[in-house]
Amino acid sequence: MHALTRITADPAIMGGRPCIRGMRVTVGTIIGLLAAGRTQEEILRLYPYLEAEDISEALAYAAWRSDEFEVRLAK
């Protein structure tokens, strides 16, 4: 996977949740809109300061995170 240069996490912005390019738009917001049936074009109209590449990286980040799993440690 290529580097996700558009996804940032800063404790001072949205409590450190993954955001798009340091803006107050979280990856979760983008993924939620897509899951609700919004198209990329609709999202770009709702957030005119976003770019198509931002949406692509939000999807890539969500896919990467969903592939993680927890390993229980023996007590």
C-alpha cells in the first residue's frame, strides 16, 4: 500500500481522530457518507475544499484499519 499522505492525526484537531489533510473532516465522516449512499460527487459538493484523492485515501485508510485484529494475551 502506498503512503497515506492525506490522512493526519493531531490531538489538537478533532481529538486526534484521523482527519483529511489536517482539516476538521474526519475519515469517519467520509466513510459514513459513502455508507449512507452519498456519491463522491455529492461529498465534494458538500465539502468543496476536499479533493477526490481525499476520498480515495479515506477509503484506503478505512480498509487498512478494518484489516487489523486484536490478539488476546494469556493472563
